[in-house]
Amino acid sequence: MTVADRRNRRWIRKRDFEQFCELMAERWFNRLADSDERHAYFSSAYSFYVQCGGRMGGNDRRQFDVFYGSRPVDQIVEPAPSEVGLPVSHVRLLVESGASLSYHRTERGTVLCMLAPARSEGFTPKETMLVLEHYRSPRSLQAPSVTAGHWRAMMSYFECTALDGDPQWTDHLRVWWLRFTRPLVIDGVAQTPEVLVGLRQIVVWSLTVGLSGAILFALQWLIGAPPTRH
């Protein structure tokens, strides 16, 4: 890689991501939402947003968010402090937030694509999010088939984690596969994918068994070998 290529690489990645956010993504995701039968229920219950610049005011050019909002699902009565010493209570709403799909451009110009599940106070998956993809080149996002795959992943995740979700077997299978093969973020820390943990255990077991077998074979050969004649 030349000096000029090295200097321009981050700038090119930034430009490609901004083109995706500003010229393509909003139109594509709104079209995907309109063509998905499940979206009609979710958008009426939670509301729906496609936000270039992120959900916090749209001012972060490194961020693009596709997300469902929040809705009240129940209410509880809790004791409240009282200045006069008499028992006082107040009503608190329990809220459920919808699933979200986020694209975040890192300082190197690569893009993290992340899914967050639906969650409520009493019904929360162990992961706060999962890393769906990590793109070295944001230009990879500039294909409708890529965003369509991300949309399907988000809707399956939503169906499987929402209080009123109605997941089909394909949704369960897709979410199981994502949780098995993708890094889960738990307590703010990205975990090693379960598939890699399993492969590592298989390799360690194979090496242990193989080494033990080789040592046993060598000992048997040495013990059973005839004495050397001089």
C-alpha cells in the first residue's frame, strides 16, 4: 500500500459510509418496513424511526439507527417518601423498548452493525446487544440485499424478545444461529462467540487425546522393542 493509499483509506471509508446513510439507507429501510407484514403491528404499538445521525438528535454523523420506540406495558404501585410521616404511594409505569439495528463508524472507518433486543424491566435477555457484522469497507453496505438481511435479523430478534412476539420456527432458528455465531455484549463486554469457544474446546480435546495416544504408543513401542545387539 502506498503512502497516498494509506492516507486516503480512512477518508474513503468515511465517504462511503456517509453515502450509505444519506443517499440509500433511509429509503431502503422504509421500503423494507412497508413490505413486511409484521411491521404494521410493531409500528402501531411502539412507533418506528429511521434516523441518520443516530437516535440522540441526529447529530452524530458516525451513527445510523433503525429502531422501534417504547410503550407502557403495565403499572405498579410503589411507596413514596412522605414529609408528614403518613404512608404515600405512587403509580409507576413499566415500559418495554423495541428492538433496534445500529450502524456505527469507528475511528478507523470500519463499521459495526449491532442488534439490540426488545427489553422490559422484568423480561430482559442476558445480552444487551449482539454484533451482527463488522465491515472493513463500508462500501459493502451499499447493496440492498445486505440491508434486507439485516432487516430480517432485526425482525426475528424482535419477535423472539418482545413480550407480545409471535416468532415462527424460522425466527427461533435465525436468532439461535446469531447468538451462537456472533459476539454477544454482556455487561458492556463483547464475549467470544460460542461457536469459537466450542471449536477451541474440540481442538484442545483432540490435541490432548492425540498427544496421550502418541505417548502411549511410544511407550508401548519402547517396552516391546527387542534389545539392540552390538
